[in-house]
Amino acid sequence: MRLMLEILLSNDDGIDSPGLAALEQALGVLGRVWVVAPDGERSASSRSITLDRPLRVRQHAPRRFAVDGTPADCVLLACRSLLPQVPQLVVAGVNLGYNIGEDLDYSGTVGAAAEGAQQRARLAVAVSTVSSADQQLLLRAAGFAASLIGKLLEHLPPERTYLNINVPPDSNGQIRWTRQGNPLPRGTVIIGSDPRGKKYYWIAERPDEKEPPPETDRGALARGNISVSLLTLARDFPGRWQAPAL
């Protein structure tokens, strides 16, 4: 019989996100769920933490806390203060929008999972799907993720790694282990003027330019597959490289 797991759930869309609610429901079959999430939208906050001011925590219900900080703040506070111990499982999501390719460097959802790995959770996972208000779609994505997480708990990945799961809305149920899609230069910059004539700059998304390779996260999703990528906290490049001039 599996012991009751302590599960930490966070996100970057905020504590009232329907994606978080769907995943909270789905993970309940695996253990006791604690929710520690930002009090509002914190997308694209990566793994940043707040050092220039104190953080405020508001308890919404038993085992449910809102933090006026980043997703990584939430995970750090949960593991070091709010929970009785470091949880065995840290899950971030369901994010409303895929986290693939270059998104991994910016995503607060992925950043929360990375912080879970840093805090030595046995398993840390980021879960994303398309941006949608369709609760049935979100519940389906959360169900796929919870089922996969249950299996992974029996075969844990190496330490200091974490998983990135993306579920397409038209999923055929097939799971593909993928690599990060080739990062592209981030978006485009739209320049405009406000009603008072002052210039502003708006960073916008850039559409994909070509068919993604099938072994990448983008490629798997394009084919209706669930994409699972193993990521690592290590930032150094494996192997040795020396510039000829050095």
C-alpha cells in the first residue's frame, strides 16, 4: 500500500485559475494536496524570487494559501515554512497555454517545478495545455497528467531533474518523450503611441516559422501526442569545450 503523499500544487496563473482547480481535483487521488499559489497573474516570471520586500501570505482555506509573490516564491515558502515538511511531489499547473521551446526559459510554471526540484522534492512536474476556459478540457488535461504522475512515482527520474508535460486539447492519449524544441528569438516588438502621444513598446508572440521536428515538444503536440520532457537544474554544458584562442 502506498503511503499518503504530501503534494504541493502551485502555478503562475494565480490561485483562482480554473487550471489549478482542475489539477487540484485530479491530484487528490494521489495524496493530500496543499495549494500555495500567487494571489494573481504571474506569467513569464521564470524562477525569480522576491528579495526587495517581505512577502504576504493569505490563507483561503485549510491547506490553501495565496502569496503576493512569484511561483518560485510560493514553492520556496511552502517547502521552508508553510508545510510541515518538504512535499514528496511538487506540481505546477495546469498552465493556460503551452510551455514549449523558448517558453521554458520564461515560464513561471516551469520555474515553480524547477524550484520544487531545487528544494529536493522526490518528483517535480510542470503541466500545461492550450489557453482555454473550457473546464472539461482542463479536467481532461489534469487527468492525463495525474495518471502519468502516478506511474512516474514508481520510477522516479534522477535527482535535480524535473518534468515538463504538455497536453494537447485533441490528445490521442499517446505519450512521447521529447526534447525541448529549438528556441527561437523571442517574439516581436510592437511600437505604438498612447492617447497622449507617448511611445510604448509591446512584446508580442511570434508564430512558428516551420514544421517542428517530431522528437521535440512542439512536434509531439502538432501530432496530437502528450509531450513529456526531462529537464535539469544543471546549467553547465556537458562535456568540454575550449575556444581556440583561449
